[in-house]
Amino acid sequence: MARMKFLCDAERCIECNACVTACKNEHEVPWGVNRRRVVTINDGKPGERSISVACMHCSDAPCMAVCPVDCFYQSAEGVVLHNKDLCIGCGYCFYACPFGAPQFPQVGNFGSRGKMDKCTFCAGGPEEANSDTEFKKYGRNRLAEGKLPLCAEMCATKALLAGDGDQVANIYRERVVGRGFGSGAWGWGKAYPGSGS
Amino acid sequence: MNMRTIRFFSLAILLGLLAGCQERESENPFLKEKGVYSGKPDETLNDDTREQLRRRMNIQRGGSI
């Protein structure tokens, strides 16, 4: 199996924000933290496009490179995950991430940052799969249940694709060939250099 | 309070503080190699689950262009 990848087809995204809601609900993400969000460019103007953005699980992840405590690791499927027991909430990963994926919950009354939280590709964390501890720290582990990320699986227009990188690329290629144009698979060049975008 | 009592209590406080510095008192590793993840290893998916994920991917193909 190739590595796991996300792709948002900007030609199909209708900015319904269902992916954002599904993610928050599935993982019981706390207030102030959004693992996924929808970004709209040229809002209200000709050429308006919306893109659903979260951690892209980059092949050469900048967050991993800058983390001073090395709390990141990549799973066998290429999913970039982190260990909240090691995270010190320094925020370096947030500055390094080109997608603004890392999020920090406010833990005190004076704006102090808590442990980093980000999209896990619904793959949980280093705790025992589908355990209570894993759910509380990282959210649900759908991959261990044989399910793909909920944001993509419930996308009404199938704009958001998630899964085996080769299969994702094939689906998108078929679409581009069918309609005669593409929107450039936003973010792919940055997240997966060398895979073609 | 004489000098001897003060010294005794100072030593007791110092020992108490040093006891808190022991590695087993902290969840985080003290010695680490740069660029190497030193946390708990994650479980890997088995082949059946991978196959299930591959099949499930086709559901996302759905719809027309």
C-alpha cells in the first residue's frame, strides 16, 4: 500500500463545512481547536474556490524537522502523528507548517498553550488502538477499524479524498480527464514533492 | 533556633528538592538523540485492515465528473 494522502478537489468543494463539523464531532475536539477548516479564496467574486485544509501528512514533514523534543513520528502508512506525552507546546511546528495545521488549546487564564493537537488522519496516536486513553488524547482511531477519515468519507460532493495516495491520484486523474481541466490538486506539490501535482 | 537546627532543616529541604529531580519522577526522557522519536511505538495495521481500507477507498470515487 502506498502512503496515505489527502486531496481536496477545489472544483467540487461547495464550502458546506460538513468536513469540519464531522471531524469535531467524531473526535470530540475541544472548543478553540479546529483540526480541519474550509478556506475560500476570491469570496463572492468570479473564480471563487474553496479548499478544505488540515494536516496533509507531508512526506518530508517540516513539523517533524523542527520539533525540539522529537514528539513526531510517521506511521507505516505515512501518517504524521505525534505523542502528546512528549509535546511541550512550544509552537515551533505551527510556525513551520505550510498549512497551519497544528492547533493549541488554551489551558490557562493567561493564554498559556497546551499540548499541540492536529489532524491524525483518524489514526489515533501511540496509545493502544481504540482505547479510552487514545480517544481522549487523539480522538477516534478509524484506520484501525478499517475505515478512512470521516471528513472524506462523508463529503457530499466527494471533493475531499483521503486514502492510498495512488488511488487518490487515479480518482483525481479520471476526473480531470473527464471534465477536461483540473484545479491543480492544491497543496500536493508542497506536501508530497515529487509525486506530481 | 540555633545554627545546628537551621543547618539540619536546610539540608532536609535540599534533599527533598533533589529527590524531585530523579528521572523516574518525570514522564519525559532526560537523555535523547536528536531527530529520533523516543516515545511509545505505535501499533501497525494488519494486512486485512489495509485491504479493507483499499476497498473502502473506491466508495469515494462516486458520482459523475
